[in-house]
Amino acid sequence: MLELAILGSLAEGPLPGHELRRHVTSLTGYSRPVSDGTLYPALNRLTKSGLIERHPAPEAGGGRYVLSLTATGREDMLRRLREPADHEISDLARWFTLLAFLSLLPDTAEQHAVLRRRRAFLETPSSFFYEDEKPVRAEQTNDPYRRGMLLVARAITRAELDWLNEALGDKPAEEA
């Protein structure tokens, strides 16, 4: 998702490396900070692949540069948005990165296809815990911490499903 975060950020306009790092870090949050040791190798890979370009920063000397998205990079980013991997749909942090740039897809039908995949994932019965291969519900556990996990996850899932239904036009906004 780091590469999508980079490509999506640059789709909004060229950025110096330090500002790009700030954009990417704000997307991933405190739980997944982006180090220089992670960001700059990714930038080098994307540059070598022809997806981004480096240009000297006009106002700064001494090696400062600005990064921009190439036409090939824009197509690659759009492909990543159209065809996310299953783990990009199921993992919440990866999903949020995908969602942050989904509006860059020019076709609403393609956007909705991605939203429908997320909705299908959320509607599939699951749990953090299983007994006899069946998902354990909050009401079925005596462990207060596991119960808490399950209740919070259920509330988040319900809220997201409400929003997805609204975004897909399957539920009036006033009901959300």
C-alpha cells in the first residue's frame, strides 16, 4: 500500500520528498510510521519503473528534488485502484489507503465495484475466535476482553456497512 499511497499523493500534484513523506505518514497514522529506510527505496523502485520522476527543486540547491507522477504512473495507480488484491479489501489500514484515493478513478461504476467487494467481505460471517469452525459472537464468550473486541468490531462493521450502502445508493442518506 506504500506504493499506492505514494502514487495517489503524487496524483494530486508534485511534491518534495519530505512533504510526500508527511502525506504518506498521515495516511498510515501513528501505528505504521513510514521511515526514510522504507520510503526512499520505494521511491527508487517507482522511479526505476518509470512511474514517478524526480526533478531538481527550483528553489533549493544541494540535491533537493520534487517528485511527480508520470503518465505510466497514473495508469498504474488507476489499475491498482480498479483491481485491488483481496488483502487490500480485507485489511482495514490497506482499505483506508485505497479508499483515500478511490475518487481518482474517473468511472463511478468502477468505484462502486470496489465498494461492493468491501461490502461482500464485511457481510461474510467472521470472527477473531472460532469454536468448532464456527465464528464466536460477543454473546458467546465470558472473557470480557474478547467480548469487547467482538463488540467493537461489530459496531465498526455496522457503521461501515451503513456508509457503503449509502455510497452505493442502496440506502437513503437520511437513514444512515
